[in-house]
Amino acid sequence: MNTSYWMVFPFLAIYFAEEFGKGMAGLLLVISQVFSVAANLVGGYLADRYGRRRMLIIASIGQGFAFLLFALANSPWLESPEIGFIAFTIAGMGGSLYWPASQAMIADVIPEKYRSDVFAIFYTTLNIAVVVGPLIGAVLFFSYRFELLLVVAVISLLLGLVLRLFTDETLSQKMLDKWATEEATGWVGAVSKQFKEYGIIFKDRVFLLFVIAGVLGAQTFMQLDLLIPVYLKETIDSQTIASFFSIDWKVTGETSFGILLAENGLLVALFTVFITRWMTRYPEKWVFFTSAILYGVAMLLFPVTSIFWVFVIAMGIFTLAELMVVGIQQSFISKLAPEEMRGQYFAAASMRYTIGRMIAPVAIPMTAWFGFNWTFGILGIVAMLSGVVYLVMFRAFEKRIAA
């Protein structure tokens, strides 16, 4: 499932930019993320009420039908980027429904002392797909888009069937029964209660600062699928990066992006668990802060030159920043979340990415206003600013523990 997803998603910024232009593509990507934010919050609430398993099944099947529609919009019978955008938005909403339920399910079954390692392992399995997906997608997405999207749709539907047949519910029967007794309030009462419970979450000052820092940091992380592929496409026309036995190895903007994504995925697959265990030896606040600084350094390094190997170094720094926090940040959320609100806490926490992804596409039209150099520079400063917010957050967290 993850491999098929990564054959498609990284190339959507290029697809929409070619179909609608950079400015409109950025606006459309922002709009799609507004819907994802709403789906994410609803998904976390429903995962705590109806169960993790049920939401995973609904999300998988929903994504499958969305990719079927996306395939139809790029088929021999129909070419409609507008329908493609609608399908992409629905698929993104499916992913937003899936995420909080899956994270809550992990927290349900894994003891706290093992969670950092387990979250790191799950992150590793996800990123093994990143090694393979973009390399295949760099060829198939632009040459065999209809067939690729059709395969992704079938895999998503099969995933829903597997979840239905081979998984069990991890939310306790006590919590399911509690929700059943509250259903008499009707859907208006349920929605009202949902907003009240999310209000309680965001009154948690530590958690609110965690989300704010994450949103700022996501402006950098999300450019891996937005600004960076567009920048590489415009910067590298055809570049020789190595020669073997008088044969030149050349890359284009599209293929260089595929290689950099594969580098990111390979490093994640090899070193996530190792670096997570290494980082647990140090105070969490300095791990978060250092990660933010490295993100900023990577973004400042990208526009320095058009040489492919400099991009490889920048991606290495970018990936190190990513790996430093992948395990401990999910474990940190589970520390803050009461058991009966895990789905909602994970949903609210993932707003770091959904809101971040909603804002991040603005970087694409920013290049028309300021140029690539200034845009990357602004993003680097924003990433470093997130590190300062993390320090403020941990100061408040330490006061809470002391109290």
C-alpha cells in the first residue's frame, strides 16, 4: 500500500503545476488540505468512539474508490485534471481518517517503555516503500498514469478487505459501550461534544505548543513533496553525475528527485531504529531543538548550487533531522494523552502535518515573488524558529512534572 502511494503522491505537485500553473496549483493544494484537516479531526474522534479497526477499514475503502476516480480522470476515455483534483482531495481525506486510528491502535497494544522503538519500526516499514515507490513512479506516473492509478486503487480496496478479515478491535469494550449510551444525544450532540473535547486538548498549553512547533517545522518537511521537486525540475535539465567505463550517468530534474527521495527512504529504512535508540540517551528538548536547526541548515543548503551531489548532502542532513524525532515524538504524544482520548490526541497532533501541508504549498507561488533562493531561506528560518518553540514547550512541560 505504501509503495503504491509513493509512486503517485510525490509527483502531484508537478502534475498540478503543469495542468493549472504554479499559482493555481499552490491554491488547490491548500484547499485540499483544508478538507484533510477536517477529516483528520473527525477521524480521531470516531476512532475513540466507534473503534480503531472500523475507521481503518472505512479509510482504506474510501481511498480505493478515490484512486479509481483519479484513474478515470487520467484514462484513455477522459482527461480531466479537475476531477483528478477532486479525487486527490478525497484520497487525502481517507489518509487523514486512517492515521489517528492506526497510531491509537499501536498505543493500545504496546507498553509505554517500548513505544519509541515500535513507532520507529513502523516508520521504517513506511519508508522502505519510499525507497522503491518514487523510483518506479518517476517512470510510470508520467508515462503510464492510468494504469498506475488503477493498481493503487485495487491495492487500497484489498487492504480494506484484509483489515476486515484479519484484524481485531483494540479499543476496549468499555469505551465502545460508553459511546453507545451517548448516541441518544443525536448527531448534533455528538458534534458538539467533539468540539468540546478538542477544546480541552488545545487548552493543554504543552500540547498546543507542540502543535505550533510542529506546524512551523512542517513548512520545511512538506517541501520534500512540493518545492523541492519543482526546484529540481527547473534547476537540472540534464546533468552528468558520474562516468563508468566511458559511459556517462546523467540525471534530469525528475529522475534526480526520484533518487533523492530514494536516498531519504533508504537512510530511514537503515537507520531509524538505531538513531531513535541513540536519541533516547539525550534530553528530549535538545533532540527536538537540534532536529529543527538541521532542517533549517538543509533548506539553506539546497539553493546554494545546482550541483546534484550537493543536493545529496543536503538531503542527508534533512533526513538526519527527520530521524532524530520520528520515534520520540509519537511516544511523547502518548505520554500526554489519556487512554480514552488517544485517537483525538493523535489526530490533533497530526494537525502539525495537515495544517502544515495546507500552508506549505504557498512556497510554490512564493518562488514567483521572491525567487528560489529567498524562498528556501525563509523556510530555513521558519524551521529554526520551530526549535525555539520546542524549548518553550519543554520548559512548560518540566514545570508541569515538577508541580
